[in-house]
Amino acid sequence: LQTKDKFTSEQVNAKLPIISDSFQVFLRELRPADLSGSAGLIMLKTELLKRINKIVAPNEVMDVLFKEILLS
């Protein structure tokens, strides 16, 4: 997760259990076909970012960065 400053990063870290739960609920609803192609990854980033920013408001996460994505 990319934040604009250290304070926001600390706020995000404090809420990681809530963020993780929100991600799990969302990701379990997806099918591999939902993530196909670049449009699927853009949709994934957008949805995760929306969920994070709702949780950490009024702070803001700037971007979700992926290292690796595994589909099964």
C-alpha cells in the first residue's frame, strides 16, 4: 500500500486486521475470469483502494501495489 506520509502509514497499520477482513470478503466473491487481462487488474486495484480508503478515512491510501497475483 502506498501512502503519502508516515502518519497515514501508521494509521493503515493500526487498521490492518479490518482491512484484511474487508479484502478477504471481497476476494472470495471473485472468479478467475473476473481478473483476466489488464482490465481485471485495474478493477481489482480500484475496488481494493475504495475499500481501504473507506476504512482509513479521513486519511488516504494513494495506491495498491501488487508483487504477485496467483489465480487458482
